[in-house]
Amino acid sequence: MKYEWTDEYCLSKVGVEKDFKVEWNATRYMIRGKMFAMRGGDKEGKPILTIKLEPSFGAFLRTQYRDIVPGYYMNKEHWNSLYLEGNVPDETVREMLDNAYSIVFAALSGKVRRELEEGD
């Protein structure tokens, strides 16, 4: 499967936690319980990585790549699903994950951001 590096990439970011949600059969990547990405499958079992993005960035990417679609079982404005068997360049996927992480990190309180940055 392509994009196997995404697990390590997500976990390399400050404060990221990973869990497996059995009911969804999906691995979630979160900062203090707030999800920014999730690896799972669509209704046909095709592997996808669902990523939170700024709405305009997500809409742009969907026009550029057929393997990026509105978020599967998520808010279609803020979430986008990437088919892991697709042909989106690694650099674009990194940019998507960076954007998702930044959105969630920025939404945390200043106190929590400082704690995470200081390693507490």
C-alpha cells in the first residue's frame, strides 16, 4: 500500500496521539483528543486517509486529483478522503497532513499549545 510513511509522519508531530476506534475500524491521529486525520476504509473496504483541511484548500485539491474526494462519513466541507491506492504525490499528502495538524493545533488553547511545545 502507498503512503505507509504517513503513520510515522503524523506521530512525529508534537503532541500527536494515535488510537484505534474499533467501531469505525479506523486509526485516528489526534492532538489532545481532537482528530486531524484518520486511516480507515470506505464502504467497499478501499483504504482511505481522511484529513481535516481548510475548506478552500480541500476544494482545490479535489479539482486537481481524482483520488481526493469529500470526507467519507465526515463533514464534506472540512474533511477530505484520499484513496491510498491513488496517485497523489507524497509532497501533496505531506502538505495535507501539515495543514490538518496546523488547524487542530491552532484551535487548542494557548496554555495547551505551550504545554505541548515545552514537552510537558
